[in-house]
Amino acid sequence: MGGLLPCDPAALPPYRLPAHIARMLALLKLIQSLIKTLHSDGTPGQVAAGMALGAALGLTPFMNVHNLVVFALILLLNVSFGGGMLGWALFVPLGFILDPVFHAIGLSLLEAPSLRSLWTGWYNTPLMPYTNFNNSVVLGSVVAWLALALPIFFGARYGVARYRATIGARVQQSRFYKAITASKAYNFYRLFRPE
Amino acid sequence: MAVKIFRWKAIAPLAVLLVLIAVLLWLFAEPVAKDTTEEVSTELLGTQVDVGKLDIIADEASVDLRELQIADPFDVNRNLVEAAEIRLKLNPLALAEKKFVVENFQLSGMRFGTDRKEPAKPVESGGFAPQAMKAVRQWSEQFDVPLLTLTPIDTIKQLVLNPTQLTSVQAAQDVAARADSAKAGLERSLQQLDIKGTVDTARALVQRLRTSNPRQLGIDGTRKALEDGKRTVDRLEDAKKRLTDLEQQVTGGASAFTSGLQTLDEARKKDYAFARSLLQLPTFSAPEIGEAFFGKVSIDRFQQALYYTDLARHYMPPGLLPREDPGPQRLRASGKTIRFPKERAWPKFLLQAGRMDLAIGGDSPLEGAYEAVVQGLTSDPSLYGKPTVLRTSRTAEGSAIARIDVGAVMDHVRPDRIRDSAAASLRGVKLPDLTVPGLPFTLKPGTGTATLNFARAGDRLLGRWSISASQAAWALDSAGRKLNDLESIVFRVVSGLKELSIDARVSGTVKAPRLSVSSNLDRAIADRLQAVIGEEVAKAEKMVRAKVDRLVAAKVEPVKRRVAQVRGQAEQRLASEQKSVQDVEAQLQAELKRLTGAVPGIKLPKLGF
């Protein structure tokens, strides 16, 4: 029996979205995440705490042990999961841009004679080297994140509170917001909404 | 309502996530480890490394590598080494510190110098190995290996020499320029001394004193005249002293000119050699023939030894200071990863003991079982505290005429005493064919003995490479051009010699190495060439010297005359100035004496004459 299709679909090359459409979709997802987070049930403090933790995922090289710990904290602590993901998404480009700064910070710390005994101790301690603390970009970015965590927290808390007090209610009534919250992904997200 | 701190319901998804990560690690650990091993070892060694299969045996803390191929960095179509299986037993405690301590290493099915199915890809990533390769290639280029030229005498063209190409002409021009500059400098110095002014002033005073009568001048007038005389004498003394200094400078300059003229003679010898090279006259010098035949191939051997010692010194540095390495390749910046060695702790990498079984089969006289042992190969020799040792030995009876012996010691324990040495001896092996640069000859040494000894202490080198064979054969490159008479003579000489013995030595420092190559062919070829074309070459050399002498004489002789003239003028001028000062000083002193004697009882100022 001849098929309805003129050729075998399996033989066709996999369809790939054009790059500009993929970029637009990524941006759309970011906006979706932003809107959902800003209107989530969490308090501004919970959203801000999630963002401060999520910033670690974006600012520091991702495939490192400390990020597994940070991700576990985002899940386990009663902070906004959406805030964490939003923080991650917002700080990834910043992390790439600031890599030379992180390298300089990390290298100056690793080469500081006063800290040499500390690093030598850590380097020769079981499991510690797997954190890659002795890499200049990893150390510099973690230190920078630790230094920025509190300003990120307070800044985000103020921003979310101001948003909700001003235009939040109007956005919530818009069709755009309703379309976003109706998506299936939102149901998964609700699992981790703050209590 | 109080806000809860923990979200307990997230524990289950987190556990699922961790299990998922563990499963992914389990699934992909081996392929990732295989790719990483290939990538890292390729970058470390600067040549393509392929691993057929990698198995992680977790319960034994072991890794099994199969079908390992390491391409020869100096020949992309060959493998330096191939191994069927390598078993690495790792120390789990060291692994917890992210350190690779290989307690035991077993390698089997090892083969050397095998052909590759596909040429090795060039290593494009950074790293030290490509830099080391570039450095040793530059090192080998600094040897001035002569090319054996066997141009027939009857084809020698008229020698056309451009005087500007000659070193002695350039040197003569330099000397002439220096002579002119010295002459101008002397004039300036004399002007600055103002000898004429001083002498004229003194003469005027002498004239004034001659017409003076002390009785008319009175005591005060006489005293004043005497004081004027003393001041002028002081100025004349000062002028004499400065003239003496200038004379010394002129004498020094003259000796510099003399040595400059001597360099002209040395430059002329270089010009003879240059002009001779333009004619491409055949050489009869046995050392030159040895270097021309086997210089390049000898340098290749020493270059390889130097490359591996460079790698060893880079990857096995002495001392306990922190060490920087490039960070891992990733989307984000790599940065730098710093190691912090500590006394009585594990090195980053250590191969405590490795054993390699080599079985050579077939009809080769080398047939037999061998064992190679490696001890203490480490990234931190100061932590390990002992030199790295490699040695091979035969583990079963074999042919008495064939044997492989390799031994190497790398002592990088102390920064002030870094020494690497290696000795390899292969007896009864088929030696590779050698081509002679510039000639369509191929030497097929056949079965023989090859030895390589190489030692490097600090910056100093000492190496010896030798091969010997009793049934060597020579072949003509069939695709090559037709041989001329001289080449035919040389080919007849070499093809009549079945015995082959080559001995190459390198010494000196890495920056200034010396190479000497000799073989049993050198004297035979030199004697034969001397007998056949010695007279014609001598005539040609005489013609070369005459031509150079004529050109050089035309440019150099005027310079020599000019130098002699400048020197003579300078000496004459100085003598004349000194005489005029001395004359006027004598006249002045006579007048002062007359004035002093004419007024007895007057206490005169101390004049100092």
C-alpha cells in the first residue's frame, strides 16, 4: 500500500529551528519565567532568595560540585524555585562577560602567599580537589557570587515588592499572563512553589 | 503563619535527580574517560594518541586500556608505539584527592615503529609539546651541515664576484670610516685644547719680559711680572699634560687600527671560502664528507632525544612551589589551575612501578621475550624523592647476536641538579635506509647495530649515535638524474665498501651545540677524489684566491694607506704642538730666571722651577 506521504519520514533529516527563531523562543521562555516568578505565591523575600541562589548557577562555571549543592538548596529550602531559575538565566550572560574579572580575582587569591598554606591544605584533602577550587575562574566566580549574594537578595526583594505594588495586578488580568499560566509546564512549576 | 524553612516534598525529586546523575555517570564515564585520555595525552605528548577501548573496573580501582596507539611526532605515518592492552591499578586513596597514583602498570602486546592506517593529525591545540617541537626544530637548524657538491671541474663557470659581497671589502670600508672619524676627532680635541692660544699668550709674555728691566719695574712690578710668568707656566704645564693624554688616546686608536687591519686578513680567508663555494668545488676534507653524508640523519636522532628531555623537564619539574596549568576546555573561560604540592603527600601523577612485556616473534634474530620496567615516573619528582628509571632486559634465552638494551634515568629531584640520560643499544636489528642529501644515493645498511647515548645535565649536552653493519649496500635513486663523472666515482667508492661504521657526536650546550660526524667512508672518498681531481681543484682554488686578492687589494690597499697617513699625520701634529709648548715654556723660564737674578735680596713668590 502506498503511503500518504511521498517519502519515508524517518529518512528525512531532523528538523532544526533556525537560529533566530531559537533565540526568540529562548527569550520568550525567559519572559515567561519572569512573569510567572513575579506573580508566584512566594513572598518577595522568597523570590529574592531563590534569585540569589540561582545567580550562583549563572555566575560560576556550571559543571562543578558546588552548583549541585546550590541546586539542592534551591529545591530543599523554601525559596522560590522560579526565582532560582530566573536568577540562573539572568546571570549566565553576566558570568561569560565577567570571566576575565573572575580569573583575575581567583588568580590573585590562589597566588597570595598568605593563603598558600590554606590552598595547600585543601588541595591535599580528600574530595576537596573535586570542587575545582584551585581553578582561577571557579574560585574567582564563587567568591564574587558570595560577595554579590546579599546585594542581589536585597535588590531583588525590593524590585519584586515594588512590581507587585504597582503594575502587578494589571498584568495578572492581561490575556498574556493567562496564556502563560495555562501552559502545562506551569503545573510542574507549581510543585516547587513556596509554601 | 510561620514560613517553613525546608521544602520536604522536594526530597523525592532531588533523590531522583541524584540517581539520574549517578546513572548518567555510570553510562558515560567510560566514553568520557576515553575521550579525555586521548585529548589530554595528545596535548601532553604533542602527537595523536588513540585508545581503542577503555574499561573502568571500579571494584579493583583499575583501568583497562586496549589498542593504544601513539603516533610518532616526527613521522605522521608511523606509530611510535602500539600496545594491545594496558592495565593500570590506581591507588584509591590518592584518587580521593584527585591524584593518579598508578601502583601497578602492566602493558602487553607492545610494538614499535608500526605503520599507521591513516596519517596522524597535527596537534592544533595549544600546550607545551608543539612549542617544544618548534624549539627543537630551530635547534637542529643551527647546525651548518655542508652539502656534498660533486660538480665536475670542466663545468666550472667563470667566477663572477661582486666586491660588495666580500667581507674584507666591507671590513675595509668600516676601518676607513673609523680612520676619518678618528682624524676629525683629533682635530676637535686640539681645538678644544686651544694649544695655539696658550702658546701665543706665552710668547707675548716672553716678548714683554724681554723688554722689561727689573730696576725700572721696581719690586712690586717685578713681583707682578713673575706672578704673570708663573700663571702662564702653569697653563703651559696643563697644556702639556692634556697633550700627553691625547697622545695616549691616539696611540690606543692606532693599535685599534692595527687590529682592524688584522681582521681584514681574517676576512680575506672567509672571502676565499665564499668564492670557493660559488664555484662549488668538491671537497677532499674527510670531516666535511662525513657531515655531508650523515650529518642530517645524526641531527634528527639527537633532535628527538632533546625533544623528549624537553617534555620530561616541563612535565616533571623539580621543587615544591605551586604550579600553574591551563584550566579545562569548556564554554566558559578556562582560567588557570594551580597545583599545590605538599611534602609527604601524593604527587598529582605517579607511576610507582610499571612492567611492560615485549614479545618479539617471527624470524627476527631479536626473537624472544623482553621486559621493560619503569619506576617513579611522576609529575612531582621532589615529592617522590627518587629519579625516574627505565630499563629493559631479556627475560628468556634468545639469539646471542641480537638484543635490545634500553636504559634511562631522569633525575629531577633537586632544582640545582637536573640530569637526564638515556642509552639504547639495538644489536642484530634491521637498520633503516638512509638517503644522502644532495645525491641520488640510498644506503641500505641491512642488519646491524645501532646505539644512542644521550645525556643532558643542566644546559650541557653530550650525545653519541652510532651504527655499524657488515653487509651494507648502496642503491641509486632510479628516478633521479644521470650521475656525472665525480658522482660515479664516489658511488663506485661507496658501493665497494660493505662494512659501514658511522659515529656522530654532539656536545656543548643546548644554545651552542657542536656536532662531529665520522664514518669509514669519509677517508676512502676523500682519498679517491684527491687522486682523481686534486690537480684541477688546486688550480681552481689558485684562481679563486687570485681573483679575491685582486678585488680585495683594489679596495683594501687604499684603506691601509689612508690609515697609515692618518696615523702619521696625527703623530706629526701632536709632536709639533708639544714642541711649540716646550719651546715657549723654555723661553719663558729663561726670562723669569733673568728677572729673579737681576734683583738680589728680593723674596720672590715660589715659582716651582
